[in-house]
Amino acid sequence: MHVLLVEDDAVLADGLARVLSAHGMAVDVVNNGSQADAMLQRVEVAVLVLDIGLPGIDGFEVVRRLRARGSNVPVLLLTARDAIEDRVRGLELGADDYLVKPFATAELVARLKALARRTAPQPAVLALGRLTLDSNSKRARVGERVVDLSVREWAVLEYLLQHGTRVVSKQQIIDAILPWGEDVTLNAVEVYVSRLRLKLGDAGVNIRTIRGFGYMLETAPA
């Protein structure tokens, strides 16, 4: 995953670059908004990590120009500003997420991975057993039967299907399906999974609980 880090504090930038590199990310670092704007016009990146208070043009202007060019690169803002007005402005300009300094580097890494997952291209139709999900029509079916799902039930099931028979944790599900700033507990994920189990019925698919780890999909015996 290629990350562009824009941070004018050299010590912080170096530390963050080391952390992200240790998690397998390729990191480019620039220290002002003008350099970031120029680089974004010639280099493709998976995620942009952007400080707001930059010399020259600030982070808000970098985001505005990026979106004006039609780019959908996910943007995570880093800033010491925690006023609601700044958060709202950043999101309205097109940022996807927001972290207030100081922050835990583990949270930064988790948020970046979540942003990359949300924007990764996915097949239009996902299927396992007799279950199919069509992301274009937002319709779930078990055979010919249409399954009525809430928005969050759909999101949880889609995420599980995207990961096939791999185990995913409750926190991974939360990070992947929820918009910025929304608060959902781990217990809520259990509720959505319980509802899905009831609704899937004869889909030939089980949502299996792996205690201490999370959930995985498996095909049910015939």
C-alpha cells in the first residue's frame, strides 16, 4: 500500500514513516502543501495522510484541489485542531477520516488499512453456497428468494463474503463498514451476525464464530 505522508514536523514525520513502513506500507514524505499538491498530480497513491497546519497552502486546500481534479484517493487528516468546525470543514471538502494529535500509532495504522479496504475494487456479485450479493442492485438472494437486509446487515455480510473463508475480527468489521465518527460497539456486531444467521436460513452458508478471533464464512453440509 503506497502512502503519501504530508507532515511539516520532521521528527513526527520520520517516526510515522518508520511505523507505517514496519507494517508493510511504502511511504513517501513531503513537508508542505505545495509539494503534496504537485506530487498528487503525478504519482498514484493508495492513501493520503495529511496534516492540516502546513506551510504554504494548508491541508484543507490540498484536499479541495485533489477533489476538484476528480481524484478519489482516500484522505486521512492529522491535526492538533479538535474543534467541530475544523472536522466538519475537512469532511465537507472531501476528507474521509480525521485523527487529532496526539494519537496512538496503532489507531492510525488501523484506520489507513480500513480506508484502503473500503476503496479497493470489488466484484459486482459475491457468492457462496446458494447466497449471492449484487452490489449494483444492493440485493441479496438465497437461490431465488430475496433476503431483506438492513444497511448494516448488508455491510457486515458483504465484508464477510469479500474475505471468503478467512477469519475476520469484530473490530475489523467495525473499521471496514462504518463511516467516520460513528460509534458502534463490539456487541452490536454480534447482534448483526445473529440477525444474519436467522435470515440466511437455507443459504448453505454458516457464519462461524471462532472464539477469541472473530467470524468466518463456511459452506454448510448438504
